[in-house]
Amino acid sequence: MVQFNSLFQQSIEKPEEFWAEAAEGIDWIQKWDTVLDSSRPPFYRWFSGATMNTCYNALDRHVLAGRGEQTAIIYDSPVTDTIRKISYKELQDEVALFAGGLKSQGVEKGDTVIIYMPMIPEAAVAMLACARLGAIHSVVFGGFAASELAIRIDHARPKVIVTASGAVEGKKIIAYKPLVDKAIAQSDHQVEKCILFQRDVISAEMLEGRDIDWLELVKTSEPAECVEVAATDPLYILYTSGTTGMPKGVMRDNGGHAVAVHWSMKNIYDIDAGDVFWSASDVGWVVGHSYIIYGPLLKGATTIIYEGKPIGTPDAGAFWRVISEHKVKTLFTAPTAFRAIKKMDPEGNLLEQYDMSSFEALYLAGERLDTDTYYWADKLLSVPIIDHWWQTETGWAIVANCRGIEALEVKAGSPSLPVPGYDVRVVNNEGKELPAGEEGNIVIKLPLPPGTLATLWHNEDRFLSSYMATFPGYYETSDGGYIDKDGYVFVMGRMDDVINIAGHRLSTGAMEEVISTHPDVAECAVIGTNDQLKGQLPLGLFVLKEGVERDPEDIKADLVKMVREEIGPIACLRETSGVSRLPKTRSGKILRGTMRSIANGKEYRMPSTIDDPNSLEEITDTLKNMGYPKQ
């Protein structure tokens, strides 16, 4: 760990020196006056005085370097039976033309544009075209309800909305245009223009005077050149989905973002120019921004835009087919995708059909990686399985095994060590730093490194109250966990997933860790329920693997016994129930907070990001049959 430790120490002790060196990987129009501007903490800014263009760095410079014929994007859509390869030169031309189209509709530097698109190349083109003009894009996950889109329209106040006629979700076709029309009607902000990409699978009606056909627009547009922007100018707004009220608009700037995600491609993921990198996520999420679009293209790698699922398009071998066919070096996805594959193909038999010789590493993030899924993937794939931890707010990994610097020892259950730039600590509720092994609040000592949120869009007060006020001098992650004696970070889940049983604080994540090791369990969730005697008690919900025929009562008894033996009688896990599925967001996160509200009889709002509303109905019925909420 000599090389890693040396770099990490430099990043903490001499951050200006460290990030100035990393910034040499980006082309600047004008270099910075100050690497780190600390004049207004906690509103730290990176590379003040510098100017550049993110789109230029992602496309034009690679073409100018003679690599225009290299594939930039592989569009792989099993749901439409389409594979399309787009070179850097072709992508540059498409982006420049669409940027010209936006410009013809009055979009200028500093304007906002909402992008509401499925997983098609045009989503990337729209994002990069905004960056080319210095306009600020806000990608809203395609398929979000009209009311949620309306909230974002009113907050971001876009000059233009860019959308498509619809999306294919598995075997269903979802029409986007009616959702967009309804959202515009509901919003107070008047949207001037709506640019629509008509797909072959579904067509949409156009509203005369407001709606513009994408293809017709680019036919009459002149290519736009890259606009010079300040490093500290906004690149994008990405709204996190709050459970109530207004979502938080995370604002990422141009310079720090480009430096950080470019640096991370090699140093964290070990990706060089020309390598094939696949992030199986969606452009509507932060992973899609950082590692489908910007990170790989800034590095000059080949990225995959995949319009499909880990199972059902057509089977649980879908991921292996993509890796084999496109010679993927590294895959980044969520643990839930692998749990779905494990559930449908527990023995991994479908893998045998594919040549995986190009595949070097699997990275997982988005939620805790349970040890059972880790060991299953490790045995099946025989490549490094790298858990890493980060957030929408940070934009890139906080804790990871940085293979591009020096491969570290893997500890199952830990995403490894803090990444250079992140000074991670664990503190108690009073802000006192805790010793190794003791669980508490995970925080990051300020300043945060480049690429993290600069503020919340038009809401500095909420930025302070949400992240900076509880532990002055630190960024509050709202996650709990501990750091072991070797410096490895163990993230046990959101701090509101810590329950208090008769005065003992216990992590529901630790109980999930135990339950997930049961050979018949595909995935699980443990939530805290109110109890008159002990304050709170845990309740376990689990999904069985495909083909399991054991008596559910025997499995329940196993789980209670396992938690008692591994954590102790104090855990008090006595109630568990099998369900056919757990409610999740479209990005795969289990909706523990919503289930907790149902179990405790609290009001809740149907999450806008829910993948299948029927899954919540099943949970509600299951809990009701178990006697929840208890009087």
C-alpha cells in the first residue's frame, strides 16, 4: 500500500498540489488563479479563474488528437433489437449540430435545459450539446410522474425541454409525450419550446408552435462551436428525490467535475483511452452522468448505453452477452442487478455460453453490497469484485479499492479505503471522533475534493442545513458505519436505519448482512418497527431464490437463529416474512424508509422513483397480516 498511501497523504496534506497535477489531464483555455478558493467556507470552489469547456474535453480534443474513428458510444438495446456504434467524430458532429439547434431556439450560456429521455444515444447528445453551449442541463429520469417533472420544471425554469416519444421498459412501451404535456400544464414556469425525438417504437403528437421535431431541427441547424465557460460555472443540476417536499438540486460545476471524473477513470477503475467501460445505470441518475457519459468520454474510452435489464431481456445472461459481444473491460452496476441475476440463475449456468476473456473487474455501488452477493459474484466471475461507496452529492467515489493506483486487499463488507481527496471520519452525535471499530456517523472533513456538489441550486440555506450544520467543519453523509484498525470503512446504511432496542443502538444493515448469507435467500430488508416495551424491534422481509421449495416457516426459524447467533439475543429479531419482491427505486435501491412508515402507521408519499407501485401494495398487505401497524 506504499504507492496508495503516498498519494492519499499528498491529497489530504497538499490538496492544491495534488489536484493541480490531476488537472493537467484536462485541456484549459485559461489556467486558474487559485486551485482551491477557501474564501467563503463551506462554499469551497476549485480552479477559480480558469476557463474551459467540458464538451470540448469529452469530444473535440480526442478528434483533434487523431482518434476520431475510435468508437465513443456503443448503443445496445435488446428491447428494440438494435446495436449501433458511434465514433468520436460522428458524436462530435451530432452534438455540434444539436447544439446549433438549441442555439437557434435561443439557448445560451447560463440557460437551463431539462432533458427527459430514455436510454438512447440522443440523451448523451443532448447533455453534451448543453455543455458545448455552456447551458446547464438537468436530466430528469425518463418515466418520472408528470407531477414530479412539473416540480423540477418550476425549480430549474428551463428555456427548453428535450424529450423523446417514449421508452421501452422490458416488454412495455411507455409514452413520454403525454407525461411532458401534463407536466408543462401543471407547472407555473412557461416552457418556450419542447424538442422531441420521435422513436420508431412509438410516435407522439406535436403541439404546433411549441413542439419541434429533433430531426427536422438538426437538418436546418449550423454546427455550434464550444463556448468558453468558467471552471466554476454550473455544468448541470441533478435533483435528488426527497421523500417529501422539494427535491434537492445538486449543482456540479464544469472544472472540478471534469478533473475529478477524468482522474477517477484511471485511478479508481483502471480505464485507459480506448478501453470499453460499461456502467449499467441510467442517464437520469448520478452514475449515468459521471460514468455513462462524462467520465468515459473525458478519458477517451468507449462507453455503452444499454437499453435493457439484467434479467428478462431476454434472460439472466443479458449482462454476460453484452460483456462478451463488446469486449467490456470493466462493468459498474448496482448490487440489486446481481441479486436479480442470482435469483433467476443461482448456479450461474448462463455464463458458460459467453466468452468473458476481456472482462477484468466488476464494480458495485448504489447500496450496501451484502457479503453473500459478493462471494457469489466472486466465485462465478473469477475477477476482482470491487464494492465502492459514493453519493449523488459527491458525484464520484468516496471510498473505493483504487485498482488504477494499487490494488488493495479486499475485505468483504467494506468498500475499502477512502479515495484520495476524501478525509473520512466517524463521529458520535456530539461530533467527537470515535475510535477504530466503533459505529457512528460517517462524515468527511472539509473541504470536499473537486467534482462534489458546489451547492444546491438556488438554495444555499438548504445546502448548509442538509450537509454542513450538524457537524461544523464536516460534510454530513447521513450514513452510519465504522472504520476498522486498518482504515477500512464499513458503511452500514443510512443513520435512520439504526434502531434503538431497549437503549442499544443496532444497525439493521448488520442484520441484513446475516440474513443475506442464508442459501435460500435472494435478497432481504430489515426495518425498525415501534414497540411499547423496547422502543423499537427489527422486522425482516426476504425474497427467496428461484426454485426454492422449503417450508417458509423453516426458513424463518433459520433466520431468527442466525441473527441471534451472529449479533446476539439483543437483536431481538423474531418476526420475518417472505415476499415475492421488495419495493425499489428504478435505480435499484430498496425503499426501506417507505416500508418503515407503513409498518409504523406513518403517512408517506408514494416515491416518485418507485419501480413497481404494486410491490408496495404487497408489502402493505403482508404487514397488515402480521398485525402492523401495532396499536
